[in-house]
Amino acid sequence: MKRTMPVFAIATLSMMLFGRCSGGPPSNIGLKDGKLSPCPKSPNCVSTRSSDPQHGIEALSFRGSRSETMAAILAVAGKMQRTTIVTQREDYLHVEYRTKMGFVDDVEFHLDETTQTVHFRSASRIGYSDLGVNRKRMEEFANRYRALPQEF
């Protein structure tokens, strides 16, 4: 009788290996012509700039000035697990979130002072599907951001 490794064991081992080998940030990180990059066709990304239901998510409003808004974003991001701030400027923030399995997701925020809107994009660094992790994270982020006390 031939012994084979169960499928779930192979899948788990693959996720662990790939999760630890996620590499550096993708080349499309940052603002291009004052906007965040669009999501790829894969279902592992959400963006406030996307109009399709698979990728689209609601933008956030400023909480006072741009600096007050950035402080609020940093406060929320800092309370979320496995978070690393990569780049911070007056109008832009790049954060890496590491999943429990070790996968890295890149989250970017753009504070558009003209429209008083916080645009964001959250995408898995590798793979095709994220099983809705980026959407769930950004919905949780948005709820925490909106729930901050007004005097924050």
C-alpha cells in the first residue's frame, strides 16, 4: 500500500513556507499621479478607488486637519495586531500587516486634502485569494476609525 501525504498537510506546509518568504513590497506601492494603484483582477485586494463590488470599499472622511486625520489613522493601525509602519509622510502611509499564517498584506492610505477624504488600498503580497481577509481587516479598521472619540 502506497502512503501519501494528506492534501491538508501539503497545503499547510505550503502556506507556512510561502508565508515566511513573502519578499519585499511590490513595485506598485506608493502614489502615482496622486492616486493609489488600482487593484489587480485577483480577489485579494480592496480599494476605495475601485468601483466594482469585488474590490470597492467606502472611503473615510477626514477627522479635522490632515495631521489630526493621520494621527487617528496611526492610532487605529497601532492597535491592530502584527502591524509595521513602513512609510509615513504628511499625506501617505504604508503599513504592512502580517497574517497569523505569516503572509504580508500591504495597506496604503492617501489623505486627499482637496476632498477631505482618506483613500486606502489593501492587497495581499502573494497568492490569488485571501478568503476576504483584506476586506474584513479594512472594514474593522474603518469601524474603529469612525468610533474614535471626536476630540481625538
